[in-house]
Amino acid sequence: MKKNLLDVLVAGAGPVGLTAALCLNKAGVHVSVADAKSSGVTHSYALALHPASLSMFDDLGVVEPILAESTRVVRWAVFEKGRRVAAVPVAEPGAKFPFIAVLGQDVLERVLAHALGARGVPVHWNLRLARFGQSATSVRVELDELEERVIGYAAARFDWLVRKTHELETKFLLGADGHHSLVRRQLLIDFQEHRPAEHFAVFEFDASQLAKDEAVVVLHDDGVGVLWPLPGGRGRWSFAVDPAKYPEAIREKDHDPVQVLGSGVFPALESSFFHRLLAERAPWFETPIDHIYWRMLVRFEKRLAKRFGEGRVWLAGDAAHLMGPAGIQSMNVGLREAGDLARCMTEVLRGGQELPRLSEYNRQRTDEWQTLLGSCGRLVPGPEADPAVAARVETLLPCLPASGRELALFAARLGLRFTM
Ligand SMILES: Cc1cc2nc3c(=O)[nH]c(=O)nc-3n(C[C@H](O)[C@H](O)[C@H](O)COP(=O)(O)OP(=O)(O)OC[C@H]3O[C@@H](n4cnc5c(N)ncnc54)[C@H](O)[C@@H]3O)c2cc1C
């Protein structure tokens, strides 16, 4: 990483950090990206881009490679007790992107990192933000360069050691460093829990006959189920599971906001468990499943940072909020935050705006998340909503694959509206 004074250092090369760096680079800002890991994620995790995210990637000139790797979902259906109670388009008529693009988070990260590299902004892997201190005009940052070493004698183990610590000065630090965010923790920002955590049993499978253009949400007394078609004749079912009902599935030895609890060897995630969930909650689902190739049990907390930063250090993405997986809201809202924060920082750097511009970012982000977490305002049914939808409005809110202005429009298509 170059030593001269940076405009913005982005800590974290997940989807949010990479997008922030692309936005800043497009605005002519001198930006650099550091990530503690040795490469991006290796699995799909957050797997869908809302239409608003696609418009943003279009502006950044990266939508083509994203679409080339994606499946397009145009319809979003709701089932309850075996009945299809709603089916709505995922975008407004005439939208430039009238679909949700489904692609693995690993693929998205690869496309974004490649685009950044092509624009002369390489991601510095194995470079971990260790600490920082800010003044009125800049942020002094220490970054640990990590090196993998074999340790142990009789049984070799691998561990990461600090090879060297680099010091750097930057005008802004953008913390897109995920749910464990060092940036958030060093700023002593509370990460408050707004709703109880939920456990999801997730199964990915080959199913060549699965409809490619429709995502499904199943409403059930035991929790929601969500079906997404994936590229390559694959699909993903995620079922909220109540820990009390499936105690053998739950191991909470350490407390981690997004915790992977099980894998293929875990009893509760055997294919018999998957078929039992399908039989109980989605008996209408008759698409043959050829092979389950991936499964996990994840615990998602629902948290929001008390504030999104201060002075010259700001947060975006999972560093500031956590949500369940159903509507892919955390990543997609995070992408918008990346764009908003990049715009605010650019305006301040160009001298047109003062730092209070960033307080506005804080207010808008907090308001939006309080709405999404159901802490402020309420989603209420209108007369045109199906009774099953009307009865489970609170459950549906985190499942809606939209945010901001599009969230209200999406809700309206289901006969729902927001009130204060
Ligand atoms: C197991 C799992 C399953 C998930 N499943 C779903 C799902 O089904 N649906 C869904 O919507 N979402 C899911 N998510 C959440 C989704 O992955 C996140 O919402 C998304 O990745 C947020 O992107 P981000 O860029 O904010 O943070 P992240 O993707 O977490 O990226 C943060 C980056 O910061 C880096 N970093 C951390 N600390 C430092 C440091 N000190 N210095 C430098 N770099 C640092 C990390 O290495 C990482 O690359 C899942 C997450 C996990 C972990």
C-alpha cells in the first residue's frame, strides 16, 4: 500500500467495502482497500441483488458481468397452508431492471474486486486494520500485514502471524469490516439487539426442474421458509427453525452475531430433516431434488449500531447492522450505504460540504434500519391484502426483497402500507 496521504481507506473487502471503493474511485477519490482475509468468501451467502442495487452497479459500469453470472427472478410468491396467497412482480412496471439478480456472494465479490483491479485499485489482502486514531483533519491508521505460518511440532497447525505493521494517514476511514467490526468496537458504538435472534437451516440442492424466475416465501406457525432459485439449475431453501423444537441442532458455545452452527455431518441437517421441513411447511413443493450439495445452520442476530460513525470514521454494511437472510436486506441496504457514504465523503473532500453532511448520513441510515427492524413505524394491511398476508405482516417485513422507496412500493403491491 502506498505511503502518501490517502483520501479514503476502506477496511473490509466484502460486497459493501468493494462497492464503496468502486464509487469513490469513480468520483476521482484516492481510495485503497485492505482486508484481513487472504481472499474473498467462498460461498453464496447473500445471494440476490435487488433492482435498486442493479441500477447502482449499472452506474458503476459493472452490471454486465454481474448479469452474465445471474439468474433473474421476476416474481415473488407467498404461500400459506399450501395455498398461494400472493404473487407480485419484484419491480414496478417500466423499471430498467424489472428483476432480482441471483448470484452467489462469492461470484459478486470476484466481479467487484476484478473491476476495482482493472481501475488500478487492487485489494490488499492479508492486511488487517489493527487500530486508528483521528484528529479534526485526518485518521492515523495501523495495519497489520499477516502471514500464514505453520506452528506446532508433532501435529502441524496453521496460524496467522503479524509480519509487519504499517502506519498510514487517511482523510477518512470507511469501516465495511463486517459484523465483528473493529471500527465500530474501537469507536465504542453500541450494537444493540432489536429483535430476538433467529436460526435458519439452509439447504442448497441441484434441481434441474426448479422454476428459475420465482422466489417463494412460506408462512408457517413454526417460522418462515424461503426458496431462491440459483444459477446452474440449483436452488436454496432456508427455514427458520425454533431452537427449542430442534435442540440437537443448536450449539451456542461462543456468542457470535452470525454464527455457523452445523454442517453436513450435523444430525439435524441430514436430508431426512430437510424432507421433513418440506413436508411440514411446503407440501405443495413437488420439484424433484436431485442432490443436496451444501447445508448449514446459521444463527442471525438482529442488531443496529447506535450510530454510524463520527468525525472522519464511518460505518457501512454489516459493520452497522444485522438482519435475517430472507429478504437479503442487510447486504443490499449495505450496498446503498456504500454509495451514500462515498457520496458524502466525496462532497466533504471536494470542500463543498462540511462534516455535518455525514451526520445526515447517520440520521437517514438509522431511520431506515429502525423501519426495517420494525422499531419505528409499522407495516399495516389495507383492504386489498390477502387475509393470510394481513395476519403475518410483521413476519413478512424482513422477507421483502427491497429497501428505501422500493420497500414501500413492494409492500403496496401486497396491499400493505407503512404508518408512523
Ligand atoms: C455464514 C453466513 C451465511 C449468510 N447467509 C446469508 C443469507 O442467506 N442471506 C443474506 O442476505 N445474508 C447472509 N449472510 C450475511 C451476508 O453475508 C452479509 O450481509 C454481507 O456479507 C455483508 O457484507 P459486508 O461487506 O457488510 O460485510 P462482510 O461480507 O462481512 O465483509 C467484511 C469484510 O471485512 C473484513 N474484515 C474484518 N475485520 C477486518 C479488519 N480488522 N481489517 C480489515 N478487514 C477486516 C472481513 O475479512 C470481510 O472480508 C450470511 C453471512 C454468513 C457469515
